[in-house]
Amino acid sequence: MLSIEHRIANDIAAKPDQVRAAVDLLDGGATVPFIARYRKEVTGGLDDTQLRLLEERLGYLRELEDRRAAVIASIEEQGKMTDALRGDILAADTKSRLEDLYLPYKPKRRTRAMIAREAGLQPLADGLLEDRTRKPEDFAASFVDAEKGVPDVKAALDGARAILLEQFGEDPALVGEIRDWLWSRAQIRARVVAGKEQDGEKFRDYFNHVESVGSIPSHRLLALFRASKEGVIDLDLIPLPTSAPKVIASDAMDETVAAGHAEAEGRVGRFLDIADEGRAADRWLLDTVRQVWRVKLHLHLTIDLFGRAREAAEAEAIRVFGDNLKDLLMAAPAGPKVVMGLDPGIRTGVKVAIVDATGKVLGTDTVYPHQPRNDWDRSIATLAHACKATGVNLIAIGNGTGSRETDRLVAELMKKHPELKLGKITVSEAGASVYSASEVAAKEFPDLDVSLRGAVSIARRLQDPLAELVKIDPKSIGVGQYQHDVNQTRLARALDARVEDCVNAVGVDVNTASAALLTRVAGLSASVAENVVKHRDANGAFRTRRDLLKVPRLGDKAFEQCAGFLRIPNGDNPLDASSVHPEAYPLVERIIATSGRDVKQIVGDGSFLRSLKPETFTDEKFGLPTVRDILRELEKPGRDPRPEFKAAAFAEGVEDIKDLKPGMVLEGVISNVAAFGAFVDLGVHQDGLVHVSALSKTFVKDPRDVVKAGDIVKVKVLEVDLPRKRIALTMRLDDPIGEARTSDMPRGDRGGNARGGQGRPGGNQGGRPGQASPPPANAFADAFARAKRS
């Protein structure tokens, strides 16, 4: 069997030596961002994506090895280990294969088979299997023994069958073969629970649904599991007969299901070499085969394959969530500007917060321009005075309830006071309310009312989305897909990794960063991050990176991991404002020595730096990748990998879903990307959906190949369904009206509200291979039916 390093190398397209080096670094306490950035020579240039996968696979394979050792120890303790069995166990490359091998030896409660063996019925079972000319009733008569609990022939044969059922049902080779066959041929069948049609109306698309377990899209599978969990549908796994068509008509479903079970029984029989050849025991053995499938294998493998499919679906949902989160975190920052944040409200007023270029709160207020007070003119005067007094450059307007009304207020403010030279931008406020009531916000603003903290967050996330959003639980930001239906531990681990990668890719100003942001820096724990802030507050700004070693509990190892990601602008050493690691400063000094100038003259001198040959400066410690990285960094020190800041311009007069009309071409912001398409914020408090088939004129496999969260796009309105609050959009602006395609997600979740942070489930490109949908009721359904036929 291949070593762990070789198996991981195959998974991540790397060499075993690269994997071995990375594993040694991880085991030594190094973080993924540090290894990816500063140990390229050691790992042969593994990037952060490869390293994250390596880290995940390493955990799985080490768990597999621990389990393998436990299985071997258990079987040896029972005295049942053989050389062949040991070889099979050592060769098992997945947890499921290992558990198949262990199943016959796994300690269990007393079973009917155990009781039958204790009653001396094993020879009866073996005899009927070995000599099929024996008549079961006659042979069983010699095993009747009332004192042993076998009062008659029927009891003897039932006991023998229980033994064979357990023996066959736990045969690892049979289980493995049938599992593989089912994965390629079995269908998940969903049927509505009687009486749940009305309560589960949002799952109507799945009331009579059939789809391949091995290829069902993740969002659709998670929708089925959610519907099952809510008691709306029953799920079953049925083997699809070889002769069955891919699309099964409703009136042929029962017949197909019966044929599928018959084919499964036939496969089990062929594996066990049991067939009806007219011998006395054949019929009895075939009945046993039927029960092996129905009672043992079908139930066991249904649970097993549902678990396997769910695990894959969850992995995909977590990947989508992580990708969207990364896009949101890496959105363009407006930069160090004085910003006014407005948290819209109607009855409760518009909360106002002004922050300076560093994010410090300069003042807060509440104005009441809307009903019931309608204090419009005074609100404009208050905002104008505040902007003039503090030098506001930009106004960030939260996109929640009252957003467009507040946008009109700001537009009039800008019209009446052009001398203020203001700009206005609508900002997603997803998660702002969660932050406002959080412990982080309470520590940051102990004297500020909860309702005003949200306005501060809105202002700051315009300045720097990454620095502000790290304070919020990623699951509350609202860019997930079925996020509440997946393994929460795995989800949290994956999202934390994405946040860590984003923070370290950008770098952090150690003299302005919050403790929440510092916690995400490689090598810094939450407590050490708090100590950094306390030390900064007590002693003033850090002048050099080496000063970090004065922070309590920030030792040499933590310094090694974090120093390259922490920036000190305007410090004593210009290199401290760059991503050059302190360990490489001697290398920079050698580069400087060749020029006869000091470091301040070299930094930013692109023509000089590009004239240098990196090979000249390599040594046993610093290889070519590091030298090249350093020269690039010296050319543009502290460069931000995020894009240039831009803002969408929402159409005037389009403020509510009722204002939308088919044919309108509008500008919007991608708020979320799912497997079935992209959601677009048009400023009408309800996101529209661009189905994956309408993202491009060419085939799109993954919507993120075309768009990502935060992108500004032009879309055309295809249809507006007011009763169900659905907006169908297309990015193919020449698409004719009425050609909308919609997903087959649960109806209550389509086009979900971008403000709720619950994610948006379900979807389908080109229809599903199950039964026909109900007759189309509207253009959405018409288009869906056309997509299925195409």
C-alpha cells in the first residue's frame, strides 16, 4: 500500500518529497499561509490551495491509520486474524472499505445468528449451502432440539437462514461489489408524505422525484434531505434496471422499482453462486438471497450511500460558500476616507455613524426622514452639517429595509450641497445586526447603543470589507448555499481557513488592526492578538517588527509565523511596511550593497530592481522563488492584491420589486453565487436570479467561472413574479422576454432575500432526469419544461 505521502501527492498533483516537507512543517507548528509564502523552496512551491487540501487529506488519512490499528487490535484480541485478512486490512484505502472488512468481527449485541449458532445450527446452514440436493425440511429435522431452543423444523430453518443472512450481509467483497454497482445505477426516489402536500408546498418539485444518487447535484440532494428532515417527503434508494430508460414515466415507476430490486437480487445470487437449477435446496436459498438484499444489503447500503452522497454534497456546498466568502472578503476597499455610514430604518429612524480614515468613530446620531415623523428637511440639514464638520468623503448606505428611501434622501443632500463633493454607495449590511449584538462589538464600543453599532460597521466595511467582515461569523454574512444543512464543524473549519488565507494575502497594519483582525493573522491566537492591542494602547504605535517580541506570550515561533504578514507603515525600517519577512532582511541588505544606495532609494525603483538577476543572490537558505518574490515586493511594497474600488449605480425610480418590468436593463451587484446560478442585488430589497444557463452565450459548468460575489454586472429583467417574489434575470442582454429559466429549488427559497443570511438552496441546469413536472403554471415553469426537453 502507498504511504500517506504518496497518496496525498496523487491527490494534490505534487511529489511525495514536497508532501513530506509540508507535513513536517505543519507538524512543527507552521501555518498554511506561512508555508505558502515563505517556505516555497522547502515545499517546491506548493500553493495555499494545495496546502489546504494536503492538510485536510492528512487528517483523514491519519484517522484512517488510527482506525486501521484499532481494527487490527480488535480482531487479534478475538483470535480471528489471518494473514489474508491482515493483508486486506492493510490494503484498505478508504474508511468504508476498512469498515466492510471489520463488520463480521465488530462486537455487537446478541443477534439471531449468534443464538442460532449457539443452538448448533451452523452445520445446517453450511450443509444446505454445500449440498443443494438436500431437501431443507428433511435435513433440518435432525437439528430439532427443544432443549436448545429449536422446537421444530421451521425454527431450525429460520435459524439457519439467520446465520446465512448475517454471513452474506457481512461479506466485504459482496458488500463492496453491490455498493459500487448501486453508486453507478441506483436512484434516489422521493415521494410526498400523505397529508403534507400543503405544509410542504415549497418542496413541491420533489413530491415525486427520481434522480441518480451518484450524479445528483449537491444543491438538489441537500434540498431532498432538508425536505425529508422536515417530514415532507420519504426517501428511498432503488436500483435502476439495466434496461430502464434515463427518464421514467410515472405510470411505469412501480414496475421499474420491482425490476430494479429483482436485478439486485440476481446480482447477489450470482455473486454467491446461488441459482434455481431444480435442486431441492435452490428455492430455499433463493428466498435467502432475496432477504439478504431486502433485509440486509438494501437498508445498510441505502444508509451508506446516502451518507456518501451527502458528504460529497456538503463538501461542494462548503466549497461554494468558501469561494463566495473569499470573493466578498477580497472585495475592493474604498480606502482611508472619512465615511458616513447610514443604517436605514423607517419607523425607528436612520442610524448615522461617521468614521475617520483610520476607522475611528467621530460621531453618531439618528435622523427621522421617513414615516411617521417625515422630518425630511431637518434630516438633510443634520447630515449636511455633520459632513461639513468632519470632512466626509463618502456615504455608505446599508441595503436593508428603507435603503432606497434613504438613498433618495442622500441624493437630495448631494443636490442641495454640491460643495460637499460627496459620493454615495449602497453597501451590503448582511451580518451587521449580528455584529452589533456580538461580544466583539460590545468590547469595541461598550458605550455605544447597539442600534448605532450597525451604522459603524456599514461605514467601515466600505473602507475595508476584509477588516470589518472578519468580526462577523462567516455563516452570518449570507453567501452560503444550504449552510445550515451541512456539517457545522467542517463548515466552520473551512470558512476559518478561507478567512485566514484572505487576511494573510492582504496583510495587516499592526498599528490600526482590531484584535478580531489580528486573530486571523498566521501564528496569532485570540489571546495574543488581544495582548498586541493592549501593548499598542499602553506603549504607542509599534516602530519596528522586532518590537512585537515585547508583547506578552508572543514568542519566537509566533513571531516567525506572523511577522511577514504584519505591516508597519512609516516605521523605522521601510522593509517593515512590506511582505518581506524579517528573516530575509540580510538578503535585502546584500541586494542593496550592490547598488551603493540605501533601502529607501531602492524601494519602488522598478527599473533598477528589474535589471537585477535573481540568480545572483541565491544561497543555501534563499532560493530563486524567494529572491524573485522579494524583488517584486521591493518594486511595489505592501501592494494590495484586491481590485480597484468601483460601485454599482442603481437605476433611479427602481426601488421596489413592483417597479421592475420585463425588458429593463439594469446594473446590479452579484450578492451570492450558487451551483445553479447567481443572485443579483438590484436595489429592490429582493435579489434576482440569473440562472446558470443565462450567464453566458457559451456553456457554463461553474457559475464562478463567469461571476463572483461583489461583481458589478448588467442584467436584463425577463420576468417578475410578484406573488412569490421572484425575479428572473439574464446577462445575455439580447435574450427575448419570456425565456426565463428557473431552478428547481424549493419554492420558498428561490431568489432568497439577501438580507437574511440564510443562503439560497437548490437549482438545476437543463432539468432533472426524474419524472415529468406538473403542467407548467407560468412562464417560469414553461421555461423549465423547455429546458428539460432540450
